[in-house]
Amino acid sequence: MQRDLSGRRALVCGASQGIGLETARALASRGAHVVLLARREAPLEALAARIVEEGGSADVCVADLDHLDIQGIPADLHIVIHNTGGPPGGPLAAASVHALEASFHRHVGSAQAILQHVLPFMTAEGWGRWVNVLSTSVYEPIDNLGVSNLTRAAMASWAKTLSRELPPGVTINNVLPGFTDTERLTALAAGRAEKSGQTEEAVRESWIAQVPEGRLADPTETAAMIAFLASPDGAYVRGQSIAVDGGRLRGI
Ligand SMILES: NC(=O)c1ccc[n+]([C@@H]2O[C@H](COP(=O)([O-])OP(=O)(O)OC[C@H]3O[C@@H](n4cnc5c(N)ncnc54)[C@H](OP(=O)(O)O)[C@@H]3O)[C@@H](O)[C@H]2O)c1
């Protein structure tokens, strides 16, 4: 097993909570120096301190990806985990053109800007890893998440196209979380419960009923797949979209 990331520098976007937070811990535990990016400084500082306590190394980059705010991001990165807040819910037919553009800008726009910022270094090193955190909607659109379905498909196509363009040694892949027990899912359950008159527990049970594994994912499980793709062991996996969904997707 070649999991060691000593000497590698990794950017983890959306690191202040959830899947991004656990991904930062996973990469740091394998020896990478992690740069923690999100809009809120306090949780990033708390995570950096926790990673140092756990024997790792981290620093903080406060930035808003909605504004392509990337000047504080170092260019000498070996690993980028692109991850940010999901687009707002609702049917596609009801979404404004502005909502489509804003979501494209947040996801594809920020990924493109960061890629162009770091690619010269990865190319010179002959080693790079890029992992996008998307959604199972890449394979099966999810009802009532119209803008998200569209944006995730665009990101998957962005990554597949790049997997044909990037130099040898620089890979790009997507991880597709299923129902994952993060702050986002808790907020979604609360929203659904309020709308439907169900309890939050009942909303969660209705999600779990769709999952052959019979439970929600822990974000450390999603992070483990991301860390694998970012590791030396992941070197020959390129241009793939890998679901970590407890078997919920039905397609072969
Ligand atoms: N949890 C699930 O069940 C699930 C399922 C399918 C797909 N996903 C997707 O997977 C991704 C991660 O999920 P999660 O549950 O960990 O999400 P989350 O709890 O909502 O976390 C999102 C992270 O992105 C950061 N962020 C949001 N907007 C940003 C911006 N404009 N600029 C910079 N950072 C920003 C947030 O930090 P700040 O607020 O501090 O900026 C936070 O750290 C999301 O795209 C989500 O939609 C999640």
C-alpha cells in the first residue's frame, strides 16, 4: 500500500465542516500539509489546531469561491480537493437564468480558476491529484435538485475532458457522496420536516430506506475514498466518478 503523502501539499476546499473537514484530516494523517479553504475563518482555525494536535500540519486560506477569490491560494500544490456548498434546491423549470449562472460560476468557474493557478506546478512536478466532490446525480438526476443536477453534470464533463488533457502523473476524478451525515444533511432534514409535517427522524428514516447498507454514510468514509484517489495508490485511476453511497444507485 502506498498511501504516504509526506512532502505533498494539498488544498481542501470547503474544509470548515462535513466532508471537506474529514478529508483534510485524512490527508493530514497521511503526511500531507493541508491548506484549509472556506469562507468562515473560525472553524478553519479550529480545524488547523486540531490537525496539529493530531500530529499533522495545516494552514488556513479564507476565500469565497463564489467570487473566484483565489489570490490567497498557493500555486505550489500537489493535491486539490474541489468541494463547495451545494446549489439551492427546487425544480429546474422554476430556476432563474441567474441561478443557473451563479451555480455554474461557483462550481465550474472556481474549479477552472484554481486549475489554471496550480497546473503549471503539478506539470513541472510530474505529479498531481485533483478530486471533485460532486453528487450521485452525475448518474441519476435527483428530484427537486434541478440546478444541482445540471451543475454536477457539467463538473463531471469538465473532469472527464481534463482527464484526456492533463499530463501523465496528474490525475482527476470525482467522488459522489450519497446520504452523508453532515451539517448539510441535518439542515436538509430540518427543512423537509418543516415542509412535510414529518419529524426529522422520519425524514432520515425515509432516506435510509433507500440505502442497501441501511444507514447514512459517515463523512470519514467519503474522505477515505478521496484520500485513496489522492494517494500514490490511486495513480492509474483517471477520469472516474465513484459513488460512496451505500449501494443506493441502481445503475450497473
Ligand atoms: N452530505 C450529503 O449527503 C451530500 C450528498 C450529495 C452531495 N453532497 C455535496 O458534497 C459537498 C460536500 O457536502 P457536505 O455535506 O460536507 O457540505 P456542507 O456541510 O454544506 O459543507 C460545504 C463546505 O463548503 C464551504 N463553502 C460553501 N460555500 C462556499 C464558498 N462560496 N466559498 C468557499 N467555501 C464554501 C462551507 O464552508 P463556509 O460556509 O465556511 O464557506 C463548507 O465547509 C457539497 O457540494 C454537497 O452538496 C453532499
